[in-house]
Amino acid sequence: MTEPRSTKSPLQIVRLTFGMTLVLAVIVMGVFGVLAARLRAQSAKGQTAAAQPPTPQWQIDAGGKMEFDVASVKRDTAALSPSTRTSNIPLGPQNAFTPTGGLLSITNRTLEEYIIFAYKLTPAQDQAFLAQEPKWAANDRYDIQARASGNPTKDQFRLMMQALLADRFKLAIHFEIRQVPVLGLVLDKPGKLGPKIQPHPSDAPCSIAALPAGTGAIPTVAGGFPERCGALSLWPSDNPPGRFRLGARNVPIATFSNGMGNYSTGIDRPVLDKTGLEGTYDFVVEFTPQFNEPLPPGENFTPDPSGPTFQEALKEQLGLKLESQTGPTEVFVLDHVEQPSAN
């Protein structure tokens, strides 16, 4: 607290009851200081509680921190092609997985792909990483060969990957909950779903085994739903051509909302599940894709101009729609990363 500059002379100031004034000032400043400190502490506590999301349940269920027994990280300069980009575990945030007996073998992938796998990043969180990553991380690709004891689950492999990235890339990240523009996924008509979505039958055969490498068409079951369970699948439509089909079986609606931005849907904001639908569902939606970037050389695909956009198909086929909102979203924050150390 700063007193106004006095116009009195030093002699006049001395004649004031200086001692009493000083004591009162100290008392008042002390009281204000204590109150301010308490308010700052309460504010900081509230901000910390609101800003830091809890540990994801999947990490808790997988057992917490884990490490590989042995691991190798090497720079890969081979040209990008299906033969050089291999992985014995499906990367990405989904659950499709075939046990490997503890072996992890991945080639020619960027740090981004490893981080998406390790932390189950949503499309919006992935975009946040891309906005923060250093130039080398955008261009360099790496092979990772590792082995763990036993027969880890996919989520346990994710935890081990987190530890490996922290060790070799000095990766440090955190998540913050922020109020940002989002899209809320809601029912178009209360209590009514579209013709291409249904609650998953509890007695239906269901496998989350990963599809073999090089698999072309996605196997489907009655209703046109993908045969594989537990993961979103995207495949081109043969009839009519020029469209994509995006579907899944036995997944929560939140899995669908979190992954929407990954599949040429034109969705550019986080999507929050506001449907109120509980349990797991089977669904498939057919739409004309909207590509954010030009197709790679050699890729031939002509979008069907007469087909529905993703949001049109969402409403007509699933009975769902997207509404612009502001909502709490877990935002990815990159604190530190370095080019990897030698093995």
C-alpha cells in the first residue's frame, strides 16, 4: 500500500502523531496482507483443481506406471510406403488389439503418432500438439522395438510407451481443462434414434482382434456394421462410389464423438457427447468425405457430389446432430521434448 506523496515539510510531519499512525498502518497492512494471501491461496487451489483433470480411468485400470524390459529407438530415413510403415499393434486411441506376447515393433513413425498412441489423444488434442511441436518432430520418423515381460494389454503398452518417450525424448506433457468452443453431440429428436444405429446386443459375437496388415475391405455383419468390435472403422463405399462409411460395434457414444475429427468429416472442433445414451452401440454412417489436405500422390478418389455431408448423414442415418457450444475440454500442453538420446 503506497501513501499519497505529502506536501508537508519534514518538520511538520514530525509534529504529527507519527508513532500511532505507523502502528495503525502496520496493523491495517497486516490484516489486508493476511486476507490477500488467503484469497490468493484459495484462488490458486480452485484454479489447480479446475485446470488439472484426474488421471484417466484407463490408466488406473491398466496398473499405473510401467516400463519396457528393453527398448530401442532409432531414426528411420526410409521413404514412406506401406512396406516401411509397419506396426504389430494398431496405433491410435482405439481398443482394437491382438496380444503380442510382450513384443512391440513399430517402424517409420513420427513422434506425433507415438504420442497419440501413448496418451489416447483425441483429434483436437492432436491438433494442439501439432501447433506446439518443434520442426524436427514434424519431419523425423523413428523405429521402436521393445519387449516387456508377460503378455501386456494394449493399455499397458501405452503406459510403457509413455515411460519410453519420457526417457528417450525427454517428453514432458500435461493436460488442462479449459472452456473452449466445442460441438455438442445430441439427439436430433428426443428419445429417437436413426435407422443405422442400435444398442449393441449382449449376445452378439464380438472380437477386438486387429485386422491383418494390408487388409483392404472391412468385413461387415448384418446391418452393414463392421465385424470388428471396440474400434471405429473407416472404409470406402463400393455402391455408391465416392463415399466413405464410418462405423463401429460395441462402443460407447463417447468413442464416436471423440474420434469424429479423424475421418475426413469436416469437423474442426472438439466434440462432446451430450446424447445421454448409456451403454454401447453398433452404427454405420455413409457420407461424402471432406478432405482437409490433398490426397497423397497415387491416391485416386473422387468424392460423390450428390452424397450427404457428414453432418447431414449424422442426422438422417443416426438421428444425431451437432450443436455449437462452449464446454470444458482437456487440452494437451507440451512442456518439453528433445530429439531422442542414443540407445
